[in-house]
Amino acid sequence: MTAAEMISTLPERFQQGDETALVEMYAEYSGPMFAAAFSRLGDRDLAAEAVQVAFFQAWRASAKFDSTRALQPWLYAISRRAAVDVYRSNRRTSDELPLHAVPDTRVAVEHQPLEDVWLVWEVRRAVDSLGPDERDVLRLAYYDGMTQSEISRALGVPLGTVKSRTARALRQIAQLLSHLVDEEE
């Protein structure tokens, strides 16, 4: 990799047609895209097909991508359309039930709107990017339902430290997720 390639961001490299950027994008975004497609389609094979279709369509449109924008929302929009396209294509060639009418015996997850799956993934990714001290405090508070006093005892740190870490973590999360607020306004 040249020095110029190392300086370029992933969106810039993708927009310029760099195949390694596509591989990196697939590694980072295919999992959440699959989860979103699976929640919509209720079938692993169809969800995998939708992800492949989405990446193919994204690659074909890479030259038109505005590299100053975030890849995630753009890929999300493409994957949402790809899931619908795969569903419609499959419906024409099979006798399967309509979308969202798949019985519980076939799918063990509740169908959630793609937007909800994407938001959960964004929040999880933001929490995972926090430092270990801040991440531990948030997970104990929000996932385990512990009070700040209980967290203080569990971690063996003063209550003031728990409060500071919580405030710092919430500020960082707000900053990391600010793009979600901007999109909705």
C-alpha cells in the first residue's frame, strides 16, 4: 500500500474503486446488513443473498458515492432495497408466505423494522468503542440494571468515580451517535 493510499479514508478509497476498500467494508458492515435483512426476510439464505446483492449494487455505484458522507447510512439504504428486491424475486418463483407472515416454527426471531436493527447496531458499535472503564459502567447500569452505588461496590471504585465515568461515557455516546439525530431532523 502506498503512502497516498494509507492517508485516504475508507470512503475515499471505495469511491476511487479500490477493491481492498470493498473487502474492508464487507468485513465491517456485512454482519449488521445480514441481521437487518434476516429480520426483514426471516430466512438466512435470502438474507445472505440480499447482502450480496447490496454489495454488488454498492460496488457498481462506487464512483458516484460522495466520499465526504458516511458509508453506513448509504449501505443501509442499499441493503434495505436489496432485501425487498430479493423478497419480490423469491416470491415470484415460490409458494412461500408473504413477508412478515412467516410462522414462528420457521424463524426464532421477531421481525423488527430495518431501521430498528440499524439503530441497535449503531448503539452497540458506539458502546464498544468506549474505553473499558466507561463501557463497564454503562453495561452494568443499562444492561444489568445496577444502581451507581451497586456499580461502585461491584467495581471496587468510589461512587464519585462511577459518576464521572458515567457522565464521560454518556457524553462520548452522544457524540458518537450525533449523526443519528442529524438524520432524523
